[in-house]
Amino acid sequence: MKLTNQLSYWASRQPYQAIPLIIVIEITNVLLGIIVGSAMLKGCSPAVFMGMIAGLILLKVIIRRYAALRLVDITSQARFVFQKQAFFYLFCLNLFTYTIAGGILGRMTAHPEGTAALYSSLSSTSETVSSRTSGETKLSFREKMYQKMARRSTNSADGNAGHRVGYFLLFLLGVGLAILGAALSCNIACSGYGVAAVLVFLLTIGVLAGGFYFFGRGIDQNMKPYKDMTRDERKREGRRYLRTLAGTVGAMGLLMLISALTN
């Protein structure tokens, strides 16, 4: 408790040094949760993930509601202690959230295409039955195509696993850089350099949109490396990024409008 009090006192006195530390801790929380979840929860079924997500949302609502009711009736010193405990519980819930996300990502990487696996099992069963009844019967054209699709899906999954992890890390990097860029633009605006602050903020929006674009690429079932794309597919990816950028700009504008109206 003494250590947490010292950290809180230091953060209140040195906010500009505390903000990067908080960002680093949160990014570490994200990476740790994703690594643990992708290793431990990748074998869970979608129903288990849905149950964990529903329980997590319910638990967050209960904790926030309890904290709002409890803060009304306690003194300042007890309020400070209770707020630290509530923040610790929310930090653990965020870690659990990232762990679930890592489990979902691990399952998507381990099972990228269920239909190809189904086709493979059907063709294997058909081949076994046909070999039992007639050892010299050749495979049909459909069975050969199923086996070819299964082999192609397996090779694609092995090659795309590293790309998916890389895209997700780029998404986290984009979010982290966007947070730093937003803080930097606020500091520049407070210093009186409005034009520079606007330029930094626009660059921040572009970086954030790039992070969302990489996240979409990482969860795409039919992911294809950029070097293997045709000219039309590259144009399609360019339009996809522009749509992501437009959606990010629209969302940021809507949030700023809501903030201005509520204040």
C-alpha cells in the first residue's frame, strides 16, 4: 500500500512523466493478455468464448455500478483507497479481456478454414470406404479437388500465421502511436502553435486508421500477401484503407461533437 501511495503521489506531481508510463503498462497488458490467451484458450469453442465475454461484460457493469454507489458515502481518504482498488480490479478485467481476444486470435490462426477441413474429412472417409469395397477404384474428380483444397488451406494457414501476428502487432503499434500523437498535439496546441497541432492530429488520425486497417487484414479469412496481389486487388486494398480512414475521421469527428455538446 505504501508503494502505491508513493506512485500515486509521484504521478500527481509529474503527470507528463506518468502518462508515458501508463501507456507502456497498458501496452504490456495488451501483449501479455494476447500471448497468454493465444497459448491457453485457442482450443476453446465459440460458445465458451461467448460465455466468457458475457460474464466479463456483466462483471464490469457490476463493478462500475458498485463503485459509483460506494463513492457517495465515504470520506476522502477512504475514497482514495477505494478508487485504487477499483482501478486495480478494472486493470485485471482488461487483462482478462485481452486474454479472451488472444484466445479468439489463436483459434482463428489454428482453424482458418473450417470448410476445407470438412472437405478433407469427407474425402478421406470416401476414400477409405471406396478402398474397402474396391481396392482399385480411382478417386473421383470432386474428391481430388477436395483434397487439393485441404492441402492448399493447410499450407496457407502455416504461411499466414506469422503474418496475422505481425498485423496484430502493427495494430497495437498504431494505437500506441495514436495515443502519443494525441497527447503531443494537445501539448503543441497549449503552447500556442495551432497549425502544427492540427497537422500532428491529422497524422495521428492517419496512423490510427492504419492500425485499424492492419487489424482488418489480420482477421481476414482469405488473407493474401501484398506482393502476391494482382493490380486490381491492390487497388481494392487501397480503397479499403481509404474507407477505413474515412470511418476513423467520421468517428473522431462524432466523438468530438458529442464531447463539445456535453460540455
